[in-house]
Amino acid sequence: MNDEPDISRRGIMLVLSSPSGAGKTTLTRNLLEKENIEYPGKLELSISATTRVKRPSEIDGTHYYFVNKAKFESMRDHGELLEWAEVHGNYYGTPREPVERALSEGRDVLFDIDWQGTQQLRSKMPDDVVTIFVLPPSAPDLKSRLVRRAEDSAEVIAQRLRNAAEEFQHWNEYDYVLVNRDLQKSFERLRAILTAERLKRVKMPNLNVFVEKLLAELKALTP
Ligand code: 5GP
């Protein structure tokens, strides 16, 4: 048996939450890049729909599906979203269909969503969801990362800092917590979590076939 992710298994929903500026987006991007080199096509990012204004560096369909409020409400009301929430005064939601397809085909899906969305996913799909909360090492560090990103106005940054306090309070609802002092270390820990979750017995449905083969081999060897 090889130790590659088993295509016959159901995928994992790996959910990352944190206040804006804790480094979650970089961790997410690095994880996708590295995983796709080692296990091509086994991990994909869930691309959310949002009513937020697109930042200059963002690409529609890659970072988000940028939609207006009417379109978002129509998606929501037609059951096309697995979860949705209002964050920083904008709507964000997870399109249902790509996630369900990926999971049923044995691919893992990475989510960058807030605590409200995480609660909804956990209550809808408790057997599939693994949750990770990313904390910044300090509040000044959080602020300086938001300022350094230089893609949001001073007013937006101030609002995000105010909202961080509420987001922080949900850290203890998550399975794992990463304090992002050192990006490389946090990244290694994030990969370790994904690897361990993939190796859970319940995630390997073909294991009994392998063990039966082992037993047959053992019997043949036993005088
Ligand atoms: P940003 O505007 O900085 O891209 O994201 C703001 C917040 O919205 C982040 O905390 C991010 O995790 C969250 N978010 C992004 N997409 C979704 C989504 O589909 N659902 C929920 N509930 N939150 C989301």
C-alpha cells in the first residue's frame, strides 16, 4: 500500500479562520502550492462569492467571485451556498456545488472563511470538517501586516482591527490553533495537521482490504 491520499476516500474540508492580517492567506497559498507539487490535484481552494469591492491585485474567479448584492441573495435563496455570512459589512459565501463534487471525488478542500461560516459547516458536515484558527503573535503585528498590505483604506483597516476582537473570541471553537510567529514553522504545522487528518483510519476505507491481504500473506508464510 502506498501512503498517497486514497482516491476512493471522501475528501476533508480543511477550514482556516483568523482575523484579517494574521497571515492566513499566505499560509493557504503556500499550502496549495506545496501540496500540488507533491500530490497534484488532491487539494483545492474553495472560491467564495462576495459582494466586497475587488482589491487591485485580485482576479475575479481566482480569489473570489465578485458579485452584486442581488446576485448574492439569489444564490443564497436558491440554496447554492453551503454557508454564508456578513463580514465587515459585506456578504461572503461558499458555493456548494464545487465542494460537494470535490469531496465525493476524494479531493480535499481548503476554506478561508470566518467563524460564522465555520460554525455552519461544522453543524452541516461534522464528519468532514477539520478546523484551524490562526492567531497573530501580537496586536501591533496584526496592525502592521494590515498596513503593509496597503490594499485597503485607513478606514477599512480600522474597521478590520475593531472586528478582530470579535473574531479572536472564537478561537476555542476550533480543532487546532496556530500562533503565527514564524511563517515557515506555522506552514510546517499546517501541513502536519493535513497529513495527520488524511491518515485517520476512518479516512482510509480500503484499509480492510489491505489488512486482509496481509493476513493471507501471513497465513501462507506460517507453517
Ligand atoms: P477579505 O475581505 O479580507 O478577503 O475577507 C474577510 C473575511 O471574510 C476573512 O476573515 C475571510 O476568511 C472571510 N471569508 C471569505 N470568504 C468567506 C466565505 O465564503 N464565507 C465566510 N463565512 N467568510 C468568508
